[in-house]
Amino acid sequence: MTLGFRPMTALALVTLLSACSDGMDFDLRGGIGGGVDTTDAALKATGTRPEPDDRGILSYPSYQVAVAKRGDTLADVAARVGLPADELGKYNGIRPSDALRRGEIVALPRRVAEPSIGADGTGPIRPPSGVDVTTLASNAIDRAPDTARRNGSAAATGAEPVRHKVARGETAFTIARLYNVSPRALSEWNALDKDFSIREGQFLLIPVSTQTAARTIEPATTPPGSGSLTPVPPSAATPLPAETPEPRTAAKPDVKPDKPVADIGQSKTTTGGSMSMPVPGSIIREYNPGTNPGIDISASPGTPVSAAASGSVISVSKKTDGASFIIVRHPDNVNTVYLNVADIGVNVGDAVSRGQQIGRVAPGDVGFLHFEVRKGLDSTDPMSYLR
């Protein structure tokens, strides 16, 4: 049986969970703890995009892209790089007459002449490990700020960024999270508009992190202890003190037992058999990792859909194909997803109890409910929770 929907992908779920506002970890970094932890922020820091040559071309060993100038159309870029406008437009999913934003990336379907005047060098940008260090040193003086981008003699260096082709349903935010970069950095590298708009078939350069760039050259290291004097050992000629002070005994704190706190489910674990079927019916499509991240339960349109376990609603939305869904968060970072739902009776932030009606099965030729259980972002077999 073929159902007219696609199960929710992990990437789509990242977007949905990141949009919630009830204590979810927006950056998916885990708990920060009591103090401010800037480790992940440092790891996600990105450098600036290299400057193109006078034609607007950025050349890497694996590919080339063109950077649009102010007022450019795709046809202008095609003429400047020496490619047919129709070929360039088809490759990027836009028309030759379409206007481009200043700094927008246009992928080249095939290589053209390597960078010319105005570029860092005459060849593609390569990792520093593949560059002659002697050449770099001899040109260090010539690469002063006022002439750095005009001498054309030094080899251009830098890590090659990933070139991502936008698929249907992706957003700048899902792509940024996919590659663990900030949406702002993705926007700056690709000159996105203020709404971070992207289109299907568009090519994006994924910003290179400063950590990645730093790892391209391994600094010379010396063995531990080399170059330092060996410390003089303590002398045995000096006698020990005449009396050894008695060790201090720590006073036992006056510990008072904690007051009992009502257990409202916050300490309970969501384990096997702790959930109930969201709708009565038979399983018409079983869980299959990579193909079906949940189960499909046969149910007539209009059948009430109940929460499988107590929790809080963190998302009520629609997919790109119009199918409505609900996500409920439970203890232990467990989330349940209910897809193909209509007449939704809950809102984001509502607390729901196990068995409470949250909507009805949507109308359609085949009545069913798609149900998922996710531990964080990873799908798990719902039957292990329902049995």
C-alpha cells in the first residue's frame, strides 16, 4: 500500500524542535551547566569568505563559483566568466534574466580559466599544507595590506568549503544546523536576504570554521621537557619539623533532610510499555530505520488521536505537503510525533496527559496516523514503548 506522504526526516525534526520555546536546547549542544561555556561557540566560529578575482571567480581544486556584483543578472555573470547563460542558469535553477544580490554565489558547471588580476594567486585556493613555505616566506613583505590582493604572485591558501545544493524542503536554518555553523555565517558567505531565503537547486558555500582553518597547518612541536632545565630535587639535609601538627577534622555539617516533593512525573523514565496507542487500529506499515522512522496505524478519518504519554506540546505545524503534525515532549528527552492529524485541539505549551485527545485522523483515501517516538533526534521503534 502506498501512502501519500513522506515520513518526517531527522533533518526536518531538527528545524521543528529548534523552533520551540519551552526550554528546548536551541543549539542542540546539551546542558551548559552553572557557568557560561563558550567551547561550542568557539568551535562554530567561522572565518571570512575569500575575495574573488576581478571576474568574481573563486577557484578551488574541486570546483569553481562566481560571486555576483551589484546590479548583476545571471546573464552578466555568464558573460564575465565566459559560459553560456542558458547553461549557467540551468545548472543553478534560475533564469538568465534573473537579478542577483551582491555577493550571491553562482556555481559553475565546468571549470573556466583560473583566477586572474585581483586574486590571491593564479591557481585554485589550496590548503596551506600543499603550498611551498619558501614561496610564502619570500612574498611575505609583498603581501602588505595595500598590495595583498593585487600582486597575484603568492599562492592562495585556505580550506575548501563544502558546496551544498539545496534540496526541496530545506531552509537556511536546517542547512546551518546540518553543518554546525550559524545561520548568520551561512548568510554572510552566500549573501542571503534578511529573511534567509533560499531556493531549491541553489548552491551554497558552507562557511569554514576557524578550527578547520587552523588545523590545515600543523605547528612544529617539541617533546615535553626539551629546552627546560631539570629542577633541583629537594635536599635531605634539612630536618623535618620537630612536631607534626595533628590533622584538622572537618566539622560535620548539620544536614537536614529535604522536604518531600510531590512526584508529578518529572522523575519518571519513559520506558518500554509506558505509552498507549494513539489510535485504535492495526499496524499497516512497520518501523524501518532509514525508510520509515515510525509506524502507520490504520484508522478511519475523524478517529480521535490521543497523546501516547503525558508531556507538553512543543510544536503544532504543517509539512510542505500540507500534512499537519503535533510533537509532544516527554521526560528523558523523548518526543512523540503525530502526523496526518486534523482538528487539532492543543497549542504549543499545553500540558497533555496520557490518553487525552489532541486531534483527529485527517481525511483521505486511506485513513491512517503516522506515529513516531524519538530519543532526542534519533528515531526508535515505537513498539518498544507501546508493548
